[in-house]
Amino acid sequence: MMGKRQESTSPRWLLIATGVFGLLGAVLVVVTRYYEIQKARAEAVRAQREADLALNPAPTAPAISNPGAAAPVGSGNARPISDTVYYPLAPGVSMAFCWIPPGSATLGSPAGEFGRRPDEPEKQFVSKGFWLGKYEVTQAEWEAVTRTNPSTFNGKRPGVVNGLNTANFPVDDLSWIDAQNFIKSLAARRDAPSVFGKPCSFCLPHEDEWEYACRGGRGNAIPFYFGNALNGRDSNCDGTRPFGVPAFGPMLGRTCAVGSYEKLAPHPWGLCDMHGNVHEYCETEARPANKRVLRGGCYASPPVLCRSAVRDIFGPDTNRYNTVGMRVCVRPE
């Protein structure tokens, strides 16, 4: 004879209600997180827009009249670390270059670094010294040389920065070919020796030069030249996915004026925006062929992808995207 089935001691409606309330609680957590992120993003956009509206074009030194232009490079490239050279492009527009001193450094990321990828092996690098653009190439600099402005984040176009003065925003939407043509235009001017003090050549930095400069002599034990943490407060990146710190930070969602974070995160050798804002082309060719190495991350990158050792691959050479810009290198000959 079959026994009578044991009935649940809890009413069915109670079990259903418990499940519903549990589901509602989970939804509430997700919604709360979403609105926290949106609030942080809105606050960042508002603050940056107010700053941009008040921003005057960054001061540039008068053509040639700067402390680094007249002094030739001595034996061993022994220039002061703080030395900056201003290369004039047009009336009121000069490109600032920081001297990156000679030395050696370990590049790549250590084995224990969070987010480390297989293409970040540690290796030794020795530099003879070179100049590197203090800033990413700006829209004003690009226009002074090419008389064009391909940037998506151009205040004269419809979009999120419409009406802003974007002269000092980085030029974006560049292809590898665009970057090479810009370098060729600078080389054709043939006045670099009179500014830099000796024969030299314009180029994109090799990715090892870029990382050596980015680290600023502080070694590879820290993922960013300013420390172990980033959440969008020390550079223009996606701060809603923080690295090394629990607090969410801002996500601007677009480029911003170069040098905006210089006081918050000063670089040992005077460089700006080495983490975030726009990806920067390097002269290094990647595999497969017809693809190029990008460094630095961009405004849309989570901090883990803005680390000093991170390599991004972009191509083919005709591709353009509004996260991609460039920084110019000058090598003494």
C-alpha cells in the first residue's frame, strides 16, 4: 500500500513570494549600480564641459625663444631631464617636446601584474636619449600642418563636443597612412636642426621608446607611471571599471584637452596623457603584417588596458577610428 505524500510545511504562496522578493532584490542591486555609473559619468561630462568652455588655448612659447632650442646636444646627450623644446608650426602654434634622457630600463610587465597578457614579456631596453611630444598631436597642430581636421571630436561638427573649443583636443580618427604623411610633412620643413640644436629626424616612436618614456625612470614594478591604481581620475579612461582601487571614477566618453591631468598626475619627464585619451601609433609593425602597434589606451579603455605595458594592434593601414591618434618622436642623429 502506497504511503501518503509528505506535503511541504511552507505554503506554496510563501515559496513563490520569497523567490519573487529575491529576484526583485537582485534587480534592485543591478539598477542601483547602473545609476551610480550613469551619475558618475554625467558628473564627469558636466565638469569637463564646464572646464572646456572656460579653457583658453594652452600657452605656447614664442618661436625659437625657449631655453632648450639654442643649446646644442653635448656628448652623451646630457640634457637636463626637465628640458622642453618648442617647435614652431605656425603663428601661435608650437609643438612641445620633452627630452627623454638616455638610460636603461626593464620593459614589459612583471609576472604578478593584474591583467598581464602574453605579449608583455619583460626585457631590457637601452636608450641613447630622444625627444618625445609632450602631448598627443592636437587638432590645432594637425591643422597648422595639413590644413585639415579629420577628428570626430571636433567642436565645429555636430556631436557631443559641438560648440567647444577643441583646438587643444588630440586629433583623432587617424589611419597609419595619415600619421606617416604628417611625419613626412614635418620632415619636409628642414628646420628641425636649428630648433633642436643638431641633426635629427621626425618619426613615430618605436613601441619600446614609447614604454621607456611612459615609465619615466620609475621601473616596471608599477602598472602606471604614477602608481598602482587608476579609476579615471588621473587620466581620461573608463573609470567605471577601476583598477587597483574599489571606488568607481568618471568616464567622460570622449577625448578632452591634452594636459588636462598634468597637475593631478605629473610625469617625471614632463609628458602628458600617456595613459588614456587616444591610442597612439608606434612605428612598430605587428603580426600579422599590415597591422600596427598602438600604445597608451584611450578614453573608452578600462584602466587595465591603459597600463604601461599594454600593446594594442590596429590595421590595416587605411583604417581609421575616433580612439586613435598619435604622438611625434624626434631622434638625434
